[in-house]
Amino acid sequence: MNPFTSDLPPEPELDIPKTHVLHRKLSGARFFILNRPDKLNALNLAMIRNIAPQLKAWDVSKLAKVILMKGANEGKFSVGDDVLDIIDKVNSKDPDALYYFQEKSALIQMISTLSTPYVSILDGYALGGSLGLFAHGPFRIATEKTIFSMPEPSLGVTFNAGASFFLPKLDGDIGTYLALTGTRVEGLDTFYTGIATHYVPSARLPALEDRLIDLETSEHDIIQRVLEKFVEPLPTKRIGFSQPIRESIDRCFCHDRVEDIIKALDEDKQTSWTRETRHKLLAMSPTSLRVTLKALRKSKDMSLTECLKMEFDLMQKFLVTKDFHEGVEGSLLNKPRKKPQWDPQTLQDITDEDIEQLYFTKPSPNSLTLPSDLDLHTYPYSRFSLPTERDVYLALQDGQLETPHDVIQWFEKGHKNKAGVKEKVIDILDRKSTLVADNGKQVLQWNKTTGG
């Protein structure tokens, strides 16, 4: 049955420049298409101001059934914030440098609380600040071309875009590892680590979009079922990070001081991964490392709004630092790249006490005011993602699920046979649990040293 009636009001056509973000309306689907190819779809204030009012209008429209965010160029979603533009505005004392982060935070809040299903297609680079356009939405589609990373410490700055809310919700200390090292996660691995909610080969995207265009419903669970139909059979040999690396990440990045993380890497079994990871950390801005780690630890019990306010405060302090200018010039302006001269140069030159005083004690001149009181402490649509280690830990606590088969079956039923659930649960159980004898039978027990 067609739900449309003749008395529905037409959607307003907003007078918004659409050069760098295209708008498309096809049946019930609404598209934002990032279209700044010369800058790899790097985000600027004009793009945020393009998206926000139209997103708000589409969310209240009864004609819009699903909203999609994608890149116009194959292999490109967005490389994140246009830091060159931000540097120029800081140097000229243009307040738009600050308005960018302020208005992007408001857009992130809107995305996180949309009523209309929101689908982001990460077919290519999805770096740094672009996280704000996808991480807080219910459906995040990765392809074999997806490349995710958080390069901020290499640019002499800290994260924004609600990363301090999103990253701690990844398994174990993966979020800390990614935030401090800038390590890339690619393709299928973005799905198994929880960065993406679905993995669809890029060749299937046109057919998937056509199916979403034809939908006459805005029910999230139906969108979920549609997306699952386009997921190809997943390989089962390796789930995200290899088990030894995954265990090393938790052993080394669970600490609250950067020095202790480096010490743990030195004391861990020496591999190419431990050596490369140590090298990455020592190449980053010491100030960025300390601030980012402290922000991650502070944010674990914070709401999304609280995280956005903290990030906005920190960003104001970083914009005027030498490290931000050094990082951007060394990484993006100098050809060939030049090693940034950080100030201070080493971790020993700036203490955690210095960081607390400089970045977390005195508030910045401008506080973040958001247009809505809506807020999140957890993501409302996490059921569309793969189970997390925390999910499996909690499922084992009442003692009803005794065997790996019980646990797998329980999660597959709860996730409606979502692709990848079985493989993810097996991987978690292999690393985090042990079969122990109990009244003559073997039952699963969560390893005490692994926590929840």
C-alpha cells in the first residue's frame, strides 16, 4: 500500500549553495553527496552550513524515508577537517575557524538524534573529523575501499567530532590505540572492530542504493534487513586484528599514562608490531598524546554532549599552539614532508600535571551551546552493530549460557542472523573466556584478568 497521500505538504527547497555538497531526492531517499574532489572532500564551514538546515528539514518531512551520506568520487568519503583552511583562518583571526567546530558539533548532535534512518557509505577515506558525519548514526557501511584513521596527534592537535564518545565504545583499548597511533583500519577490519555496522562490496552499492530508494518505510529494522541482503559471505579466517596483536593492544594501551604505554610495549613480546607502534607514538606531538589520552579516560562516563563540549574547549586551546601549525605544515604543506619540531619536544618535557593545568583546569573563552537538549549516553541503535566484548561478558553473567554454541545461538537470534555475528562471538570467546569443569560438564567462564 502506498502510504503517500495527496495532502502531504511539499518539502521546502532551501536556498543553500550546493557546490561542495550535492542534494538528491529520489522517491523516499534523500542524498547528501560530498563533492569537493580537489580537497578529497575535506570538510569546511560552508559544507557544514550546507548540510545542517537541509538535514533538519528532511528529518521532519513525511516524504523522506531514509537519508544517505556519501562521497561523489569513487574511493572517497572524506579526509576529515580542512585543516589548511582552519590554519588560514586562525592566522587571519577569522572567527570562522571556531564557528566550524561549533556548528559541526551541532550537526553531530542532530545526526545522533535523527528520527529518520541515516545511512553513511564509507567507500574510501573516512579520516579524522569526518567521523562526525558517520560514527553517531545507526548505519555505517564499509567497503573493501574503506580506510579509517585518526591522524590528529601527527598534526599536533587532538580529536573532535565526538570521537571521545565513540572510540571508548570499541572493544577493549582499540579506541585508545587508534587515537594515539593514527593506525589505519581498512576494509573488512572496520566492520569487525565496530567502526562500521555493515560490510558491502563497492560493486553492490548501486543496487543497494536503488533498493533504499524504492522503500516506502522509515522503520530502522526494515532498513537493517535490506542492508543485510547486500552483505556478501564474509571470510572467516581472520576477524579484525590478529589475536596476538589484539591481546597486545589491551595489555599495552590499558594504561593511563603515555609513558606506561610505551613501557608496556617495551616489555611485551618484541614483534614488528610492537616496534612499529612504539615508533609511531614517539613521532607524535607529546602534547597531543597526553591530552588525547586524558580526554579518552575522562570521557568514558560522559554523554555525547559532554564530550562535544570538552572537545570544543580543547580545540580552542590547540588552534593557537605551535604544534598544530608545525604538524599541518610538516605533514601537508612541505614537499617532501618535514619532521615537525614539536614544542615541547619530548614527553619528559611536559608532564601530566602540566596538561591538567593547561588544558583541563581553566575553561576556554567560548563554551559550546547546542541547539537541543537531546543527548546520548549510549547509542540507541547499537543492535545493528556486531556484538561487543562487553555484550558477551554481560551475556555470560547469569550462567544461563554455558557453551560456545549457546552463546553463538543467543547472539545470532538477538541480531536476527546478522552476517559476522558468529565469527565475532567466536573470536571474543577464544580470547576472553575459558571452558572449565562444573558438576561434570564443561561451561564457559569469563577470564578474570580480561575484565568486562
